[in-house]
Amino acid sequence: MWFHLLSLALWAALVQTDENSSQCLVHADGDIIIGMLTSAHTTVDNLLDRVRPSEFTCSNFDLLPFVRMLAAIYTIDSINDSGFLPGVRLGYPVCDPCADATKALHCVEHLLSTNGSLSVLDDYSEFRPKVKIILGERYSLLTIPVARLLSVYLFPQISTTASAVVLSDLLEFPSFFRVIPSDVHQTMALAQLISHFGWNWVGLVSMNDDYGRGVHQSFLKNVMEAGVCVAYEEVIPHYLDHEQSELRIKQVAKQIRDSPEAQVVMVILRPELVKMLFEEMIRTNSSRVWIASDAWSRSGVVTTMQDINKVGDILGLNFVTGTIDGFTDYLQKLTVRPGVKNDLIKEYNQLYSDCGPDSSEDCSKPSADHLVKNVDLPVVYGERVVVWSIAHALRELLGCNEAFCPGETDFPPYKLIEKIHKVNFTLDGERKFFDKNGDFEDGYDVVMLVPDGEIRQAKVFGRFALPQEKVVITEKNITWTLTLNSTLPVSQCTPSCPNGTFKKVSNISCCYSCISCAEGTYSDSYDQDDCYMCPNGTWSLRGWSKCEPRTKKYLQWSEALPVATLVGVGLGLLLLITAFVCFTIHRHSLIIRSANYLMSCFMMVGLAVSFGSVILFMDEPSIHHCRTQQMMYALGFTLCVSCILVKAFRTFLAFMAFDPIRRDRLNKLYKPVIIMVLATSVQGFICLYWLIFDTPHVDPTPPSNQSMEHILQCSEGSKVCFVVMHSYVALLAFICFLLAFKGRRVPQDFNETGVIIFSMLIHLFVWLCFIPIYMTKNESRPIVQASAILVSNYGIIFCLFVPKGYGAIRGRHMTEEMRARLRKFSQTRNHASMDGLITEDSETDTISHRSVSFKLPILRSLESLESGFGAVSTSLASTSSQSTSPSAEDPFLNLSTTDSVFVIGVSKGPTVLDRLGMAVQQRQRRQSI
């Protein structure tokens, strides 16, 4: 009977083993079984044509999942050999879901079944399947439905690659764990990575499974927060044999090509779909910068595909990697342990050694380095981490010590969940633990697939660490293949706004126009949303990237115009000094006496003061400068013009006042010093009023917004007073001009009418030109006024002083020349009449030539001039005796001088001279009475 029962048990075990062998291609027995889901094949054949629930047939052997499985097996064997769980041996079955969710559920049913069946219970507290935990699956697409099913049993499941955000929800997936971060961190890291390189206009391609949709939405949220915009969003069916897959791949490739501004494309696809997309891009000779999700960033399907170097640059994120000690040797000596079933190794040997299914056992195997060369081994480091996490949880649950594990090995799987949550251990020098959501927080490696011959190799050039949540790029010299000279590719809707501008956003936040910062604002970095105000004391022009203090601008001593002006002042003062010395030395000469030495000295003083005012226009102005420069010019030049007025009035009285009565009245007004003082005093009162009520001051007008120069110059204060001051000077000049103009017919050697006219015309012309320039050229007002003063001063110097000085230096020779010209002038007047003073009597006198003389009013003018200046030298009394000689050859019998006025008596014949002498004697007698 016992024999019969034993046979029955063996038969049942064989039946279960046969059932396991139909689904589990790999199996190793043990005290505690860790089930594994590994998609060693990537495609379920004819899935669309499946019309009955028959057995699944898979194809497309994938080396990476195969090596992942081998890494987990190697770690399990290492733990068994190490005695970490004393007396307890770990076993494993491996099922292949073939990257299909439906088949993955079928695998889970088989792993949980007992004797080929899975009971339906109300309470699974005592549900004790042989498998205590499931390791896998690789894809979130498969993991999510498996986790939903296992949550019914609170059956623990741990994944090394499934990163979907939804899997962190403990309400939906209370028994799910993973040794990687959630995609909520991945998309944040991807958004930061894109923003780090200044890309703000990217394309997005994802697949339509749970993983793709979750990452898609999370990525959109994170890039929006990072200021990155999505140019287009494209979705591809996740199933490889879908009838629309190839068409959608071509449509997506066309969309990518039709968006040249979006040079960066975020790709959330399975490696096989990425390969299909790249093949289409290579066919159309198109390239981009590709941002890889963790699903394919280090996939051998992509890195080893043909012409992979033609697609452009590839960078992305990958889970933290590491090295498994001894694993490389294990792969190079790949064998199956005794008592272990591993059909996947057999299939690998057949596929890569050209051994057919009927070949003998001694057919050639793949080269020892085949897996090492064709699989990126660091990416499978997570298998080591997950197996050791399970081992630590089991050790805690079983209460193991150094000798044995007293706990029950056939425990309900849900009891392991609590122990996994509490796992906290050190592996390869780093702490490993699960957070409250059952996730690891190891962060990500930032990788770039760089060309290595005909393939690409992953190179780590940065890290995204948790919980800091910040991308740190450690590699500074990145070689870009997409652009010439390896410059950073640009992916922007519009070019970046440079310093000095800000973004004016349109309907899409990343599409904007660049507007220059207004005056007084600045921007010192690219793509600023607004410009900053300049700090106090600084300013900026339109489009500036910084603020600077304004430059004070005024007439500085070192500038060209002030230097030229000062040279002009120096020369003018030198001429005045020279003229003063000359006039003083020759003050008794005929020329200087006719120029009125005293008035000339006052004129020099006025001009010197006027020149001094020009100096005050230089250097940084102050209120004292502003007041003094205007007052000095006003009073100095008015004094000079007042003296000229005296001279012009004297000429007017001597030569143009023909009415005796009017002449007597005007003669009473001829008081030279009083006229000079009164004329200057009026200007003094104008200036005093100006200083009291609205004095000149430094112009407080703020600088122009369009200028970085703060122009410091004087303001007139009261513009009315400024105009009145200049108008008064112009009025005096105009009066001088009129008086001198009346005596313009007298020879210039005998008076100053011509030079007075010319100097006053210069002054009036200069200041008429000054008015419009002064009003329109605000910045040039100081130099304009200073120049006008100089020209006016020089006009007087060269008209009134230089000729007199020259004549004084020439001395007697100049006087003789003047006499000769005087004779010529007298002969031109030989037809003039005496008009009451001297008459012709043809009945009593015989005159061979007509007598010529100036009229009586001129003799009267001599009287007034003699009394006024005491410089009249009249010799008319001797005319009678000289004229009695009919043989006199010189017709000029008398020359009477009154400063600048000469009276000439010219006659032939005794009768005329007698009458002229009698007239003069009578006038002298009246003067003596």
C-alpha cells in the first residue's frame, strides 16, 4: 500500500513537472521558489488571427531579457552557495510572456497553480502556492495587469524595469515593489535634461499602452513646468504586428521631418518600435536629437542596428547601473547546472551557433564572448539588487541566524510584503531600501549613445539624484554628431532672445518675439520674461544688457572746442594788452587823440571782462559759474558798446546836425562819461533784477532717455531777462549803427563812422545767427554763446583798435597821407555854397574860382567839440593874412581839428578870404564875450 501511495505521488509530481515544462522554459527546484517572468521572445505570432484559446507561439529571441534572466539565476546561485539563508535553498521557474500582457497573465496563473489548478477562494490568507514571489516583468505594459491580478492574493511582485507611475499607487497595487524610481521622477529628469541644453521646442512620440500613456502625460506636465513646449504629439500602436504599425511609423517619421524647428524628439517606445522608426528615418536620410526613455536607452536592439550612426545624437536616462562580480566569466562559460532545466540556453545555442533542432550535442556553440560583446552588461545590475532584496526579506521573515533559519518555508506569500517594506541593507557600498510606495530612490544615470565603430555604446555623462531631483552633467565636452563643428544643436520655436531683450509670448509660450528692453531697463540673460529696472544712479539705452552710470558732459579743458575757445580768449586779451600799450605810448598823437584815448580805455576794460566771461563757460558748471558768466558778458560788453555810442553820437553832432536850433539842443546831451555810465547802469539794473527773481543756475532738466550723457550746462533762469539783456545790447548797437550811418560820407581817415558801422553789423549779424542756433541746439548752447561773444569782441578789436594802433605806430608818415587824402576830398567839394555864411557878389568881387567851405553848423560843432574835449586846434584866424597873397600855391589855407573832425576852408581871391576871416573873427569875439 505504501508503495502504491508513493507511486501515485511520484506520478502527480511528474504530471506537475510536465505542466510546468510546457510554460516554464527554465526551472530549478528549491525550498522557496522565486518565480520569474522574462520576455526572452518579443513577439507572439499571429496574435491578431487568434480565434481559439490555443497555445501561444513566440518568436524573435531577445538577448537582453535572456541575460537579465541569467543575471538573476547567477545571483540566486550565489546566495545559495554563500549560505546567506542557512539550510534554505532558493529555486526558480522562468516563464516567457513574449512581451504580451495576455500571455503574461497565463504565466502567472501557471506559477500560482497547485497541481495544475488555481482555486478560487473567498479568503486567501492560507493560500500557499509553491512560488512565494514573482520577479518581473520587464515592461510596464505586462507588469500592470499582472500586478492587478496579484493584488487579489496580496502576492508580492518585484520588478527591475517597470517604471509606470501608476504602479506607485498602493491602493491599486498593494503588493508591488520595484528597485527603480517611478516614471514621475524620470519625466522630471527628462524635462530638466532638455531644459539644461536650452531646448524648448520638442516632438513627442509614445505608444498607446499603459506605460506609454502614463509617461506621455507625466512628461507633458513636467516639460510645461520646465518651460518646454511640445511641437507635436504622436502615438504608435504598441503591438509590433499591428496592421497599422508600419503605416503609423511612416506618418510619424513624416511629421518629424516636417517640423524642422523641433530638432529634439522625445521617444517613449519599446526598442523594437524605436528600431522601426529609425529605419524609416535612415531611409529618408533624416536625423534628429533623440531623447530616450529608460525602456530603450541602452537596448542592444537599437545600439546594434544597421546604420545606427546615421540617425543623429541619442541621449536619455537609464537606471543606476553597476557591475556583478564574476558574471562575465559565468557568461563566457555558460552551462546548465545538474538538475536544472534551461531550454532558453539551448535555444540560444541553436540560434547563434547555426545548430538546428536535430543537431547533435557536440555541434559548435556561440563564441564565449558573444553575450559579453552584444549585451550592455551594466544594465542587468538591477537583477542582482532585486534578488538580494528578496533574500534579505526572507532572512528576516524566516528569522535566520548564522546557523539555520527556523521559520516556516511554506508561508503564505502576503507575509513577505511587510518584510520587503522594511528591507534596508548595503550592497556594493550603497544603501538599498524601499520608500513608502515600494519604490527605490536610486535616481538615474544620464547616458549618451556614442558611436563605436558601426554600433553605439552607452556613455554615462551625468546623474539625476534623488531626493535632490536635479540633473547634474559631469561631462563637459560632449561631441554632437548632428551639427557641424560639434556645436550644440538648437531646438526652439523661435531663436533665443539675447541679452538686452525680453520675450513677448504669442499663443504658444515657447513661440515668441524678442523685444528690446526699453531705456532704463535691462536683461542680462537669454530668454528673460521681462526686463529689470536699472538701479538708482545708473541708466541703460534701448536693448542694453546692463546699466551704467551716466557720463557727465560739459566743456572740459582737454576737449578740442574748449581749447580752441581758450586760445581765442588768450589771443584777444593779448591784442587788448597790445592795443592798450600802443594807445598809452601814442596817446598825444593825432590818431589816438582822434580815437579818444579815455573812451578807448573803457572799451578795452569792457572787452576784457567780456573775454573773461568766456572762460567761465568751461569746466563743470555751478550756480556761481552760471551767474557770473552772464553778468560779466552783459556788463562788460554793454560798457564797450556804450563807449562806441559816445563816439557815434559825437560824429553825429559834428557832421550831421544841420539845423542850428536842433544842434544846440542835442549838443547839451553830449556828456560822454554820463552817457557811458547811464547806458551801462541800465544793463546793471536788468542783471540785478535777473539775479533776484530768477537767477541763472545749473540746468536741472533730466537727461534724455536716449542718451547716456548727462549734459551739465547753465540754464538762463528767466528767459525774459535773458532776452531783455541781449536785446538791450542789440539796441545800443543798433543806435550806434544809425548814428554812424548818418556820417558815412565823411572820409574814414577823419572819423570812425565806417568801422563803427562794420563792427556793429558784425555784432548784430552774429547774434541774429545765435538766436536760432541757441534755441535749437540745446546741448551746444554754452559753446555757441561763447563763440558769439568771441566773434563780437574780435569784430570790435579789428575794427576800432587794430587800425588806430597801426596808424599810431606809423606816426608822422600816416598823418601826411591823411592830409593828402584830405586835399583830394576838398577839391571834390568845389561846387558847395556858403548858404548864409559866405556869399558870392559878382558885382563887387572878381573871383576866378568859386570859394568852398563847410557850412556854419559845422563851425558851431567845432565850438561844442572844443568845449567837450578841449582838443580843437583852430587856426582860422590866420587865414586872412595867408589869403592876401594871391600867389599862394597850397589851396589848403586852414585845417582845424576836433578829435576826428576836420574843417577846411578853401578859396582863391581876396574878397572871399576876407569874408571868411571876418566871420571867424566875429565868432571868436562872441566866444570871448
